[in-house]
Amino acid sequence: MGSLTYPHDEINSVEAASRRLAVSNEQGGDDRARLLRQIASGLASRGIRSIALFGAGRHTRVILRQPWNDAGIEVKLILDDAPTRLSLGGIPIIRPTPGKLPEGIDAIVLSSEHYEDQLESRTRELFPGTDLPIIRLYQPDAFRYEPETTRARLQHEFGLSDEDAQWLIENRSERHDASVDMIAPERRTLHQRRYELARELLDEMAGTSVADLACGTGYASEILTHANEAFYSGVDIDARAIDYANRRHGGDRCRFICASATSTPLDHHSVDMIASFETIEHIEDTESLVAEYARVLNKRGLLVVSTPNKLGLTEHHVHDFSTEDLVAAISSRFEVLSVIGQLATDTVFDPDLPPGMWQIDDDDTATKDNRRADYTIVVARLRDSNRPRLLTAKAPDTVRVLTRHGTIPFFCPTETVRWRAQTLLTKEPETIAWIDAFQPGDVYWDIGASTGPYAMYAAFAGKISRVIALEPSPWNWWVLAEQIRRCGLGHMVRALPIAVSDRTSISDLHMRHPIPGGAGSSFEHPIGELGEVFDPQYAQPSIGVSIDELTLQLGLLVPNRIKIDVDGNELRVLQGAAVTLGQPQLRSVLVELESSRTDLVDEVKAMMMGSGLGFVARSAPGTDPGTVNSSICNYRFDRA
């Protein structure tokens, strides 16, 4: 198949105008119609009298015929998946038949700025063996810069550091969506206006929390929290984008979590607004996404959703939605309050049309004929039957702890549990730092999890794929299980009411303090952290299982990180983990030991060294309600 090439030194060539047209689009210039006329005149001077636009789709109605007509060129439209209509915006539609060249066409013009490679491949697939020329309306050089130019542009336009700019350059080719909002200003403008709309709605309702589902690299966090004190939670399935977002935008009131939009770790009915832009079309199970919206949003909250309208080039979409389709999907659980149509202004080439028509801030045209809009935006609220009767966040037995990963609502039925929540960040700061260093996808075992403060912190940090929390005390396990339920983290945090030991057995759990939040319990023998025998207040039969049996026989995921806090039973726990400790995927173990028992400490160090885990550091001594001394320390062992 043929193609048109023109000399690079021709100032008024089609190619030069096409390059400048792409630049004009990105910079929002006003000379797009003039450039389009220049392209049309250049093609006409080469004998082209009829063209077929491929890839323009719904945008073709605003790439009106006048510039082409002025040059004496007839315009038709190729739609690969055409509707039943015969024309779009007054332009005739060609429904391609594979192997059959459209009649009366001198050239095919590829008119999608970002998908022309795919369009050219599809054109050659539809019309093999023909010499029909292919013309790119947008020359790619304007937006496919070489790395140094891209880096300079990112640093200048977005204020990025060398490290952040390099990250975007390296990841763009692997996952375009992870960085497109930082690189492509013409798309960023559209996204930005949607987020500005969401922020305006959030401000009007005096909202204090917002979730951004499919947040990408997180630039919208600054828009949604601008001039207000809202807590922001960004969720995206791409770990690299989340890592970048945390480095670039993370803070005390802004957290980013790596998770699917259909199964987030966000608290039940915990946010005043959900913003979910260009998400629903990528989800196989639409109902599961809408159900997650309903689970996370509180009774007074607003849902703001957008998706590209049908008729576009959608090879990356699982589903395509018309305005009616989107409204129907959201209406299964929500009451739709407003439907807004948004038009991509970078495609308006006709000088007779007002720039930005149907944009969100144009009250006269924003809601007119949404079927012709490029994007549909729906604002909705929960139906009465889906509204929560009680907000967990405002329950009197809840303590909210502000962390670098957002606010964690802790279920605190007693003062001891309340103390554990309130001292989360100060009681064992080295444990917090250890968890913050977890890698995306890590499996974390919390042995002796108590009421779950560190298990919950690890889940909210957003990197791990699974927490296995093992706690034999029935009172502590009840608090832990209720905590997981309230936060909606059952898919991520699995709580098992068992004691970890050196073998499988049924024996008594001897408890000093049989209350929620109590510590100092010992499985099988009432021996404390100093090696002393104590008189338990209560003994409860419990099942003991070794770590190796849990992984080898019962199929639990092999951990990458283990925290052990078992008040004197550490050696038996490690003796039951000989195989697991040697697994290469186990990278770090944190063991709480009584530092005055030097023989025990030395034995544990030798056992860990024999498994390839070297001693790294010891924490300062800590205290805990129910313990008998203050010389307990955390010992950290890492695999080299």
C-alpha cells in the first residue's frame, strides 16, 4: 500500500502543517482551522479530490467539511463498527468490507492523534494489496518526543524532579494510562475539568473525604483537596503508578493504595464523594464496580463518574457506554441527579463553532444532546435502600488514627484497645518503618496479631497483597475480626483464631488478662517472656499449628515478611518454621524477644543465620499493658 511523503524543507508542506497542527492541539492554539485548510490545500494540489477519514469517529462532526470543501475535496467517514445511520454530522459513512476498496476514494486520512499506528495496521488489514495512499493528519513527532526533550518538558511544564520525570519516561511505553495525564496536556485538560467539577461539588456539600478510583499517577489529588481539608484516597491497580503517586503527592491527608476499583480496602460508607473517571469501561463486571461505589460511599455522598461515549476508537475498552447505557448501569443502585456531556475541544476546527461547546462550564450547552458528547459525566447519590443506617466512622467506639497512608478507623470497645490504637505510631516506630518498606505484592504474616493494629496499618499502606493475622485469644480475635469487617478488608486481611507453635496440637491458651487488648498469654504452658511460670486468670482450649504445616499442609501463602510477638513462645514458633524460614521469598522477619535472656537471643540469632537471615538491628525497649518488664525489643533479620 502506498503512502505520501513530502520534503522536510517545504515550509508549507502537508507534513509541516500536520506537525504544527498536533503542536497546536497540545498547546491549545487558535490556528487549528487555518492549519487544517493548509493541509487540505496541500492535498488538493497533489490531485486528491476525495478522502475517507478513519478514526475520527464521533469527532468528525466538528472536523466539518468546510476546510475540505474550500479545497475542493469530498469527505467521507470510515467507521469500522458503524451504527445503522448513513451519516454522522452530515458526512457520509463508509462501512468497510475486508478486501474491498471503497469506491471513489483518492486517499485515507488517519485522524486519531494517539492511535494512528493501530489505525494504519487496521487499514492495511481491511484493504490489503492496494496502492491507496495513507495520510496521517497528525504527525507523531509533536507528541512522541525523544527522551531528553520529554524530560525537559516534564520538568518545565509540571515541575517534576529528574527522578520523577525519568520514571514517567520509562513507564509510558509500558502502560500509557499511568502517565498520560502528565504527558498529554490535551487529555489532561479534559480530565482536569472533570476533577474541578468534582471539587466544586465536594466544596458545596462541605465534604471532608474523597476517593479517586483509578487515580493513575495521582495528579488530581491536588485538585480535589485544593483550598479544603478533605482526606483523599487514591486507588489504582498499577503498582508503579501508585509508587510514583505516593512519592509525588502522598502526605498526611493524602494516601494512595494499589488495589482493584472493584475491591478496595476503603472503609464501609466512609467517603463523602467518589470520583471515578474513565474506569467503568475497563471493568469486565460492571455491577461489581457499581456495588463497590455503593459500599464505600456514605449516605449523603455523591458519585461522579465519566466514560467516553460510544462511536470512538475503543480497542482498550471492555465495554462501551452510550449516555443511556451509563445512566442505566449507575441507576441499579444510585439515583442519577445530573447528566453532563463534555466535548473534546482539541477537535474543534471550524471557526464558526464556539470553542469549548458542550464543556462543563458552559451552562447553555453542557447538557444539550448528550448522545453527541465525547464524554458522559453522571452525578448520582445512593438510593434510599442502599444508604447505610449507621456511619462506622461516627460510631462512639471508633478511634480514627491519622497516618501517612490516610486515616485508619479502629474499633475500640475497651480502653486497652483504645490505647493500642492511639499508640500505633509511637509504641513501636521501628515496626512502622519496617512495614512502610514493604514491597508491592508482599504477603505479610502477623503472628500474635493482638487486636490487629499492625495488620491494619499494613493493609492501609496499600502495597501488600495479603495479610495473614494469627491470634489465639478469643477476645482479641473478636476485635480483630470486627475491625476487618468494618473496614471492608476481608479480601485482604485473613484472621485465623489459632496459636502458632512447633507442631499441631490442642492445648490451653493461658491468659494473664482475658480481655480485649490483653497481652502476656502463652500456649500449652503458662510460661512468660522472662521464662517464669505465671498463674493465668483464665485458660481457653486452643488449636496450635506450626508455620510449616500452615504453608505445606494447609496451603497458606508463603510469607515475604513475618512479625512474631508471642510473649515467650518465640523459640517454639521458629522451630516449627524450619522449611519456611529457608524459602528465598521470605525476605525479612521481626521477632519480639526479652533482651535480658541473652541465651534465647543468641539461639534465635543462630537459627535465623542458619536459614540465611542475618541480624540487622534491635529496637529500643518498649512497654505493653500486662507485661512484667520493659526490656522487650524487636529483633530484625533480613535475607541478603
